[in-house]
Amino acid sequence: GQKEEAAAALRCLACNADNQVAIAKAGGIAPLVALARDGSDGQKQEAAGALLNLAANADINKVAIAKAGGIAPLVALARDGTDGQKEEAAAALRCLACNADNQVAIA
């Protein structure tokens, strides 16, 4: 569906540092967190991948993802998701855990 395609596009765009900033400034983090929590299986996987890429080498986005409530749905996907969801969510959590405040929230 459209939301899954949009999350996939953001996932690809977020591999670029300038795009990471632009996506966050445009309010893209909260909808991705919502998809990771409440979307279809495909939407959840793409959203987790997009959150992973948004957090990579972008400390401000690591904080923003946590503030948007992103840790709990990623933990849920890592625990109970499909194999693909588990892989993306675990990688995102690994990236988010580079922030000390996030380590407490993840634990």
C-alpha cells in the first residue's frame, strides 16, 4: 500500500545525511513510529528500517526517535515480529543504544 511504499522511500532517502535532517524537520519521525507500532507487517518492517537509517550517524535523530516513542514498538518488533521485522528492529535498537539515555529506555 501507499504507506508501506512511503516508508520504503523514506528508508532509502534516509541513507543520506542531508535527507536525515530534512525528514526529521518535515515531521517524518512520528508517522514512522506510528507505522512501526500499528502498521501492517510490511509497513512495520519498512518503518523500522527507515528509523534505523534515520538514526545512523545522526545523534539528534536518535533522541527524536526516542522522544517520539519509538523504542517500545521497536522492542516489540524485535521480540515478536516477523524475521524481517526482528532484523530491522534489532538493528535500529543497536543504533539507538549508542545514546546513553536510550540505553536506559531500551533496557
